[in-house]
Amino acid sequence: MKNHLEKVLSEIPQFLQHFSLCLLRPRRFIHAELQQAEQGDWISKGVEFLILSFLIALFISQVLPEAVNPITLPANDAAYTVMATQALFDLFLLFFIAVIAFGCWKIVGVTASFWHFFRLFAYFCGVTLVLLVFADAITNIAMIDPIVAKSWIQLEQSAAELRPLTEQMLCHTDSETGELLATSNEALQQQLQQAQAVYDKATNRPLFLLGNSIQAVVYVVLLVWLSIAWAGYGKALQLSTGKIIQAGILTLVLVFIAYMLLTLVQTGSQMMAIYRACI
């Protein structure tokens, strides 16, 4: 991890240059990137920026952690392998999303190179990743209220207790009909009702509502910024507003379908692991 920190520090000046231009002048940044001649290492440059953004976001999250979902640095080789594997998986997901998005642009008539698009896609994803660390930390405002903080700790403890009960209930699924046995989920229902009561009490507190409201505003601003960048790419390629919107809607639909498919695949894998562990 020390080597990664040294790499981040050495790349900070160039990173901040791209970060500031991308964030503050997205349309000018897009236009400048599209004017550059295509290079053979553009994919690798985009991936390097994404990896650097991930590391910067990781280190910032240690100084400004999200109270309800803190990210910890790996303490041993096993934890490091898990984090690196997840990061690699996320990187490939972003690449496939970029392919889907570019395919939608091609449908509406874009003739530009994928390498130009992917590099821009990587820059904006990297900036978004870093900004999300700050946006997620806004919910820490709610934890000033001791009722919210202690309620959330209680919910985390309840979640840990509910997991074995849920797995036990699933193990009692009838292998012929696929239905849950009525006697197997009574304790689970009681625990869920208690957890729901604690959650309702915490989420109705003023500071919780304030923190989530501010976070929602930040997310809206971030969405507007990404929309400006999306429209800026289309305008730079002389596309009409209708085609830009068409490409955006088509991308959202296809990404949603891909996300649902991936969720089903992962859920199937998790369910099989639970059933294999049934005694």
C-alpha cells in the first residue's frame, strides 16, 4: 500500500490538471480531447486515470470516511486480494458500460473513434468516483444526533443477527414446491419488525433528514454535470439535441438491462452458496 501511496503522490499534479478541467469546464475539456490525434495508448491512459482515481478516492475515504459504511484499507494479503479483485471487476464493468454507451452513440450516427470516447469516459468516471467520496460522507451529519448513531449501530448488529436466520429459513425451503415453511420464518419476522421500528425512529430525526437532503442536492448537481458532459460530447460531434437525448435514453435502458442481468447472475451464485452450506 505504501508503493500505491507514493505513486498517487507522484501523479497528483497531472491528475489535478485533468480533474479541474474536467470538473469546471467539461465542454471545453471534451472539445480539446476530441481535437487530439488518436494514439495507440489511449485505452491504457484512460485505465491509468481510473486506477489513480480509485486510489485517491480510497485514501480520501480514510480521512473522510462514511460513518455508516466505512472503507478500510486491507490489513493483510487476503484482504488486499479481495479489494484488488473487486476493483478489477469494477474496472471491467466500466469498460463494458463504455462499450454500451458508445454503441448507442453509433446508432444515432456518431463516427468518432471509440478510443477518444473511452478516454473521455474514463476521465469523467474517475472524477465522479472521487466526488462520490465527498458526497457519501455528507450523511455523517446525521451521526451528530446520538439517537441516530446508536440506532444505526443497533441496525448493524441486527443485520449480523438476521443473516444466519435468513440463511436458515432459506435452507428450509421445500425442495418440491419451492415454498418456505411457515414455521421457519417466525423468528425472522419478529426481528425484521424490531429492526424496522429502529430504522423508522432513526430516519425521522431532523439531522438525518438534513444530511440526506444535502446529499440528494449534491447528487442532482453531479447528475446535471454529467448531463452537460454527455450533451457536450454530442454537440462537439455536430449531433442534434434529439439524437443526444435518444442516445442517452437508449444507454440508460441497456445499462439497466445489463445491471439486472448481472444482479440475477450474482444472486444465483449467492443462493447456490447458501444452499450448499445447508446442514
